[in-house]
Amino acid sequence: NAGVTQTPKFQVLKTGQSMTLQCAQDMNHNSMYWYRQDPGMGLRLIYYSASEGTTDKGEVPNGYNVSRLNKREFSLRLESAAPSQTSVYFCASSVREGSTDTQYFGPGTRLTVL
Amino acid sequence: AQSVTQPDIHITVSEGASLELRCNYSYGATPYLFWYVQSPGQGLQLLLKYFSGDTLVQGIKGFEAEFKRSQSSFNLRKPSVHWSDAAEYFCAVGAGNYGQNFVFGPGTRLSVLP
């Protein structure tokens, strides 16, 4: 199993450009997530999808949109990139274990917005 | 809402020395606790987790963690550190239900001296 995969690994955008970050998992997990990681701030949840066909906002959703294309794929779109969106983006998927979920992460996409 | 603190931003230990990384959480009910490790340029890898039962949990790579409810702590330990353990370590608390209720600490960066 590849686990959680993300493309691209690196991306440089100019302010105002748009792009889509792709994420796929082959673990048959129902739930998927997008996080951003900034120095000293840990990981912050942008959007999540509890199951296929549903999406919800997390802690920092402004400036982003998501699509849960099917059970495997969950994409994150920046419609008009801003320098404040320079960050490392992680996708995760989770499996229910007992009364909570355990999350598994992809390798990340490092995005720079100039 | 739950929260997580990791009091140490950066720790340096010598190879072969013991290690303890601190994690304190705030949550009103039974917490679900996790430790993840992030090597440079990589995604987050699950080290171990605590859901219930034995308060001392074993993880991968020789790590263990002890849940102490009275101290609201979930400290990570390793008896003998290897140079390959140099990485950033994140403690996280889940609040049951779905993974959108995951909260990560800010991380502790571990450096290992030869």
C-alpha cells in the first residue's frame, strides 16, 4: 500500500494564481483532512471530509476550497493565492479505532507564494 | 475544547543518552493521546497512541509513553537515543468522534549530538 500520497511535492506560485493540491489514499479510509503547518504553530486543520460526499470547515478555511472526488481522493484548491498561504500542506486520512480516529499523513506539499 | 502544550521547543541530547519529551493536555473527558514524529522534509509518522487501559504504551522505534491523568501528561521516552531520532515530535489529543477534533501541540525539535 502506498498509504497517503500527495502531489505536487513543491510548488511556487505568484500572488493571485490558482492551483489544486491533490491527495489520494489507498487504505479505504472514510475520513480525510487537509492541514497546514507553519513554524511554531503545529498543524492547523483547514478542511475535512468525514465521509464521501461531505466536507466541512476546520480551523483556518478562508482562502481555500475542497472537493471530495470519491472515497480515495480529496483535493485542496487555492483560488487566488496570497503570500500568507505560504506553508507546508499535509493531507491525512483516518480510520476509526475504538471511540476515536487515528490519522495517517501524506508526505506534504511545500508551497511558496511570491 | 481540548488543547495541548509541549513546553520544550528544542531539546539536544547526546547519542546513547535517555530522552523524555513532555506533553500536557487539557480536556474534560477521557482523552485519546498520540505522538507523531516528523523527520526533515517528511510527513508525520504515528509513533504510538493511548486510548484506554495500561497507562504505559509501547510504540515503534523503541519509544514509549506514559499517561498520567493526575498530571494531565503524556510524556514520550526512549532509553537510548540514536542519531536517526533527530526530528520534530508532535503530541496530539483527540476528543472522540471524528478526527476533526484532533489538536496538535506546537512540536518539540530534537537534536542528537554524536
